[in-house]
Amino acid sequence: MPTFIQSRSCCQIVKFGKNAINKHMEGLLKDGVSPAPTDNEINEELEKASSVLPTMWLGAQNGCIFVHSAVAHWKRCLHSIKLKDSVLSIVHVRGRVLCAVADCTVAIFRRGTDGQWDLGRYHVVDLGPPQHSIRCLIAVHNKVWCGYKNRIHVLDPGTMAVQKSLDVHPRKESHVRQMAWVGDGVWVSIRLDSTLRLYHAHTYQHLQDVDIEPYVSKMLGAGKLGFSFVRITALLISCSRLWIGTGNGVIISVPLSEVGVNVGGSRVPGSVVRVFADPTSSHLTPATFIPYCSMQHAQLSFHGHRDAVKFFVSVPGCGGMSAATTVPMTSPVIENNNENEKPMSMLVMSGGEGYIDFRVGDDDDDGSADPKSTLKSDPSYLIVWQVTPPST
């Protein structure tokens, strides 16, 4: 069985920006690292701030959206609203929250004049007929990529309009299922397809295809794979690696090439700096790198799930370290944020039903198991890997 990590009382410092409330909330946010202010002071500041401070959004199948505080009093719902259909995905970019709804619309929320989230007034972007849903959203630089059928619509949160649309699969009945972004590339998976596709984040050029079916067949064996589809069910980029989860429970970790990474925050004098201009504004984005997959160095985990990999989550901190742990700025870490504080290690977790060690195999393969027991679902498992980000 894999090793399961028992959480400790580790601290995490949350930054809210340069405002006066930090002085009152700093002790609370450090969670015991330093003395906290009195309860009356905390309650007064929370009542004044409400959703001005960081929040956590929940989308429900019945179309409800619930906004809770990410600072304290997490059980208390600050705002709520009911949309016309199920909420399938939520992203935040440039001070706006975009929610993908099952009726093929995207609801865009913004803050009011008082700094709180205004759920009473929102903008709706219609991307197509309601027969098909927008299955996934992902923030790419200052835009949002929306997966709809076999297409991706690039939405500008500022103008609240579609800036670009591109086909990612020749079959119109196909559906975009997962997307993962880092640098100048976006990896895209298609429902019931074993091939990953890489697209340029600025030019939208198709750059690379990766078929994972041979690697899954190698792990499971062609005989055991049978006629089942090799499909991609989970996708994540963390620690300069692309993590791929399949419907067979196999987990693959592929290193990403770092051609063009600006190491240590410096460039060679006289070198060419490529920038990309936003066609709708004067905003310029410097080129970083294109995250090509190095499949010759792909790693297949011996630990997997009996059923499909449901999700990946990557969190900082392990072994006495926390999100507040810092490393020298000369250590490049591929992440999608601009924070100066980088953890020395990451925990990558996969979630799914059942657990299997592929070196040993499945105990039920001999056919001696009770047929009635197969009707019972396996318990849910989290498999945890401790990963050290690459360094120069």
C-alpha cells in the first residue's frame, strides 16, 4: 500500500495586498505562528470586509453558487445565487470570476463599488446551443480558454467577448475534457481519446501530439487491456511535469522541456526577447517557453487506481515545511503564479476508486472472487507523491 500523509499543524501565510487590514489579520492568518488579535477585533474587521478579502466559490449541480470566506468563518456563506443550470467549472482571472454553466453559457461576475462580489449583476456569454455543455475552463495568461464540443473558445474577461475560436479535433462529436497550461503552451485532452495535443498560448498553433496508449499497454499488458478505451481522465502540470491520469487507473508523469526558460531572472546581453501583443489592447506578454513533452523520459507509476483517475491536486509543503517555506530565487520552478515564495517540495495527489500495485497485479485476476463482490464499489483512495521541483 502507498504511504499516506497525515496532515500536521503547518502554517500558511495568505497575502491580501497592501491595505490596512493586513495589520489586524496577520496574526490570524499565520494560524498560531504569532499571537492573534482579540476576537472582537477580528469579528469587527471580518464584518466590515465581508467578501472584500479572498473567497472560495462552490458550484453545485442544481445551479447554485456559494461564496465563502477563505480567511475565517468558513462555514458562513457570504453570497449565493442560483443559475439556470449546473455549474461545471469556475476560474478567477483579472479580478473576475467566470462560471461555466451546463446550458453552454459562461456567467462572469465582478466586484461592486464597495469591493465585495456582486452576484446580483453578472454578464452572460452564450457560446452555442444548450444541447452541449462547456466542460472545462482554464485561465491562460489574462484570457480564459473554454472547452466546448471539439472547439476551444478564447474569452477575454475584460471585454467579455470571444477573442478566438479554434478546432482541436476533426470530429465534431468529440468533446474537450481537460486542459493544462504553463508557459506558452496549453495541453488539451479529448473525451474517449488517448492523444494529448499541445497548442501555443498566443498564436494558437498546433505544436505536438502525444499518444499515451502504448505506455498504458506496456503497464497493463495488451491482453489485459482488451478492447477497452485508453482515455485521459485527469490532467495536471506541477513541478515541470505533466501528470496524466487514465480511465484504467494508470498514472503517467512526463517531464516538460524548458527551452527558452529565463533562468535566474536574467538574460544574455544582446539576446532577442520575443513578445506577443494582445490584439484587443496594448498589453505585451514576453515569451517564456513551450512545454513540450519528453516522452522518452516518461515515468509510469507502479501505484494506481482500480478505476479511472478522477483528479489531481498539487499542494506545497511536506515534512515540516509549509507554503511559507521559501527557496532562493535562482531556483526556477514552472508555476502559473507570480509569487516570490516557492516551496522546496510539492505534494501531488491523485484521487480515484480503489488501489492497485501494478508490480503485484490485481488479486481478482484469478477469477476466484465472489461475483457479488464486484458490484460493490471500491473505497476511494488518495495516492500521494512528494516531488522536489527541478533546480539548476
